[in-house]
Amino acid sequence: MLAPRPGTPRVAGERPPTTAVVGGGIAGLAAATALAERGVRVTLYEREPCLGGRLAGWPVNLSDGTTVTMSRGFHAFFRQYYNLRGLLRRTDPGLHRMAALADYPLRHSGGLQDSFRLVPRTPPWSALGFVALSPTFALRDLVRMNPVAALPLLDVRVPEVYERLDAVSAYDFLESVRFPEAAHHLAFEVFSRSFFADPRELSAAEMVLMFHIYFLGSAEGLLFDVPDAPFPKALWEPLAAYLRGHDVDVRVSTSVETVAPTADGGFVVVAGDEEQQHDTVVLALDTAGLQSVVSRSPDLADAPWRDRVARLRNAPPFLVSRLWLDRPVAHDRPGFLGTSGYGTLDNVSVLERWEDEASCWAARTGGSVVELHAYARPEGAARDAEQKRLVAHLHAVYPETSAATIVDERHEWRADCPLFPVGGYTDRPSVRTSDPGLVVAGDLVRTALPVALMERAATSGFLAANALLERWGVRGQALWVVPDRGRSAVLRGLARWGRA
């Protein structure tokens, strides 16, 4: 546990301090929650008509007259997401709105399939058990591997892992270890896919950190949960009500144009035709949103910080295709399947396996709701062709779907996930800026903690809130993370020997 600095439980005085939280995704919601619970007057600005950021959902009308919720796709809530799960417990203490998926199967077009269901969860047996149980690690493959090159996996320290491996691509690291090709795809590219990036562009430090989080730094393994209803119903509508109960002014469909520091140390936030003064500001935006606000706010922080923000990059475009089929997929298909070797297809989800809305539609029509993901698509890709190709890959993975009629389909093309490029770690913004009243949150920031993806967003939101609460002498949010180094003394010793 990372304990916050000592302080009072709540802000004191007749006039509580005010904070503008710009962005209503996971990071902004975490920051707003921690601040409002301690008496800070929070105004939450969200450009879109709904909260959730990249986990938002919105209504669409199908051709059969059904109104359903569309989103940007499947997200796994891993058991190591301690701080994100803590945020969700504000409205669901027992996480009863989460459904556990039994496995994280990965299938290669050559016929090999990996499973994490039977892999031990206690380090180091988790990593050793995976190798022993995986069909992708044959004895001849193990003999030709380079064990010295693999030693950094055994003792991941944060932030030192970035000093050692940020200058190397995930692809080159795997090549140096000489992992068998099938294991390369199934066991490790799954981590680079989580970043929506080609492993040739992704920092090896980020991939190795993921290995640490799931295998050698925690005992939860790759088990995960998913919301049992669409994101708005399961997650964000209850949290919005919770925030309003703490006097948070939640403003959706409200785009912040500029943020300007004032002579008294505060800020003027301009949103549409309205200006409002705040004591502090949390910028919890995606890359493009942060760059847009900062470019129009030339007096924020300092010039080097603004330059770093301007250099941030997004990962390549990705495609999420959701299909409503007139007949079911086979009953034994898993709720989620990672794929490799099936062209552009990265994974398949069968939503009625866990989501109530999809389950009701499937039960009423006798069909299935299937979702396909394709990551790291080329800029300027022909969208119609990509969408058709993705459906063809589904037919190869689940042949019974080739006989199904598509009742309706929705295709979401996005390019707003941060890229963590080779050598880019030190150029990413941290939570704190040169202005103590201005902080940044989101999965794009560097935290010097072993967190990633949605958990990095939630953790950075709490860190941003804690940084502001320190100014007012208020105790912030306690944080939980996996150990910041390997848990096995023997393996740490081997890693040190390799570095010597």
C-alpha cells in the first residue's frame, strides 16, 4: 500500500477550495471522486454527452427496432486493477455488477491454443507453469532460447525498467530472447496488443512491465472480470449519481476551450460561452484533447512542459466491429478469445456470455452478439475492405458464423489511445507540473509505479487528487499496487547476475 501524506480528513474553512476536472474518463472520475469525498468543490467537464471516456457507451437503434448500447469494445478488468476496482466499489462494494470470465484463451491459426485457467497464480510458479503447460514451448524451443536475454523479466523494477529497456522495441526484445514464434504471438504480443500498438513501435519496457504485473509481481494471474451490463448502466451512471451526491457539478456535452492561470494562483476555465474561476485544475484528457487545450492555453505551466505535450503520439487506428447475428455461435465458444495468425483479427467476444443486454437480445431472437477487434491498422486503410476482411476472419475462427445472416452491424474506427514509443518514457508528462495548482491524469502519464492501461488511468487520477489535497493539508487516497520489483529473491539474484 502507498499511504498518502498525513493530513486532516476533509478541507477546513467556510469556503472550500474548488477544482476543475477536465475529462470524464476513468482518470477524471477517480480524481473527482477523491477530491469531492474530502470536501473540495469539483466541477467535472466532459466533452461527450456521456461519461466513461474510452469506456463510454451510447444508444443505437438496430434495424429490427431494438435500442441497444454501443461502445468502443471489450475491456478486461483484471484482478490487479486494485485502484480502479476501488473506484468502482464506491457504488458496488461487492463488485456484484462484475462477471468473472473463466479463462483467457489464445488461439493460433496453426492449431495451437494457450489457456491461463490452469496456470498457477503464485510467482514464480505462474511464469514457470505457463511455460510448462503451454503447447507453444516445445523442448527444442526452450533449448534455443537465450536465457541471459530473458533475465530482465525476472526482476522488473519501476522506474528502472524504463532506464534499461525503454530504448528497445518490444519486437527486438522478444527476438533477442529467441522466443518460439508461436509463443511470441500468443504469450507476449497479447501485451503489446493491449496498447493497440505494433510491437516494433512499442517500448519493451512497457511490455516487460505487463509481464511483471500479471506473472511475477502479483498472485492474481490473468483472471479478469467484465461488467455484466453495458458500461453506462454498470459503471458510470451509478458513479455519476455518487458524485452528484457529493455536490460535484457534472457537466457533460461541455468542451473546455482554454485554461488560463490568474494572478492570484487560480485558473479561469472557458467552456463554450461560460468562464468559471477555479483554484486548481486536473487535466484528465486523451492525447488529442490534452494537446488541443494546451495549444490554446499558452500560459499553462512552462514552455518545456507544453513542448512535451505537443510531442505526444497516438497509437495507430483500430477497428471494433459488433455484429448482431440471426443464429447463435456454438454453445462452447468462450466469452473472449485472443487470436493470432487470422489476418487482422486480434480477438473475438461473444457478448451474451456475460452482458445482460446482449443476452436478452440473443434469447429473444435466437441469435448472437459478436464483437471483433483489429488493432494497429494502417493510416488511411480502406474501411469497407477492412471491415469485410475482419468478418471473413471471424468465419475462419468460428466456421458456424459463415451461415449466419448479419441482422445489423456497427463499426467503430478510433485512433485515440496513447502510443508508448521506443525511447519515449522521459518525454511523457508526469502527474505534477511546474504549476502546483495544475496536475495531469490519464493512461498517457508516467507515474513511476507498476501500473498500466485502465489501472494507470485510475491510479494517476488518484495521484492527481492527492497532489492537490497536499496543498490544503488533507489526507489523500491510499493506493495499492503490485510490488515494484520481482517477488522472488532467487530470481532477482539471477537478474542481477545477468546485469553484472
